[in-house]
Amino acid sequence: MGQSTDAILCFGRKLSEEDVALMGEDGDWISGSNIVMHCSDSYTEYILVAKDSVVTARRGYPEKITSLEIKDGWLSEITAAEDEHSLEHQEPNWWLCSWWGY
């Protein structure tokens, strides 16, 4: 099995270590949620995102970006997730990040 080196473009807000601790140690909050994992499988970092904003370009397969428009409902989706997990509200942004892992 080879290494994955993916580029990820998403709209949301970064999660701090304190945010992750508030959300729970076991990581169950990741599955089925608005979370993008980035950095690496050895040192994982997280971004709370609007689900439909995520574009992933896998090695050798570029993705065309035609707009950086913030769609209706994205801000409320992020705010609702912040409220659900008792996180401080932060202004979301576009993030270009990477994932290196298996």
C-alpha cells in the first residue's frame, strides 16, 4: 500500500487542540460529521467544514475549481456544528491543506 498525498480545498474553520478535546477523546465525532482531517496520519489536524465545500485532488488527478462562492447554508451549517459541540464561534475561511498518509 502506497502513500497518499492529497490536496484538499474546503470552506470552514480550523479546530484547535482545545476544540478537539471539547469534542471528545475517542474520535467518534469524526465519522459522519463536517470534519476534514489534514496534515498526516502521524500528526492529524482537523477543520470543521461545510460538507459540500470539500474538493480533494488525489495524486495525478487534478480537480478544476470554477468558483470560490460561499453557498447558501454553509455558514449556518458550520455555526450549527460549533453549537452542537459547544465550540467558540470563529469566522470560516477557504483552506487549502494536504493529507499525507496511508
